[in-house]
Amino acid sequence: MTLTVHAAHQRVVDSGAVTVRVRVRNTGSREGADVIQVYASPERPRARRAPHELVGFAKVQLAPGEEADVDVRGRR
């Protein structure tokens, strides 16, 4: 599957979580699945940490030419 990301935006749901909506499209000729991953980095980390951390993910399955909005909810 060839996946194209069209746009993304972020909105804060509450103080401990964030939801990122991503529009994706299967530009391939076969049905397929992929995992959308959202990474973040703290502005001012309190301790030494990795520069980017996985904060959320979602699996999407699309038919050829199909497009979908995928919401990924993660911790902040």
C-alpha cells in the first residue's frame, strides 16, 4: 500500500491527552493497512529523555483510492 498524508492538525482534548487528525489516502492499486504514528518531544523536559517519543498510534485499512480521516489519541 502506498499511503499519502494530505493534512494534519492537532487539538487538545484535555490536560493529559491530545488528538491528532490525519487525512490519509491509499494511492496504491491494492487494499492495505498501515499504522499512523504520532511522536512528540517535550518543550522543557524535567529529566533526560529521548528527543522524540511515541505518544499514540492507530491502524487504518484502506481499499485502493480510498481516503479516510484517522484520529490518533495520545498522551501529552
